[in-house]
Amino acid sequence: MNGDFNYISGDYIVVKALENGVNIIGLTRGKDTKFHHTEKLDKGEAYIAQFTENTSAIKVRGKAVIYCEHGVITIGDE
């Protein structure tokens, strides 16, 4: 295997929307953090996002469940 394996198998999260209009925003690494990607999910849709050399943070807005190596997190109005 080459050195790209760690980049390809980096940490990831799964976001499952519990309502229409859940927003997912990817944020860049570096000196200035900027938005670089957005997605909008409808109820029941899932999105898999990976932390990469360009993505340092992922912001999720709306009612959703986030699955990651640290556990399961439910967000949004209860």
C-alpha cells in the first residue's frame, strides 16, 4: 500500500436527518477557517462525511443523529 491509505481511511461521521432541511457544512483547515462544502438533507436521508487534509470540521444544523467513533449524538430541538 502507498502513503495515501491514511488519507483515504481518515475519520468519518454519518449524519442521519430526522427532519427536512438538515444542513451539513464542511470547514477548511489552515490559518483561516472557511466554508468549503454544504449539503442539505431531507428526513430519512443519510450523509457520510470524511475528515481529510482539507476538512478539519463539520457543522450540522437541524434535527439529526450523528454516528462517529466517539458514539451517537442526537442534535436539534427535542
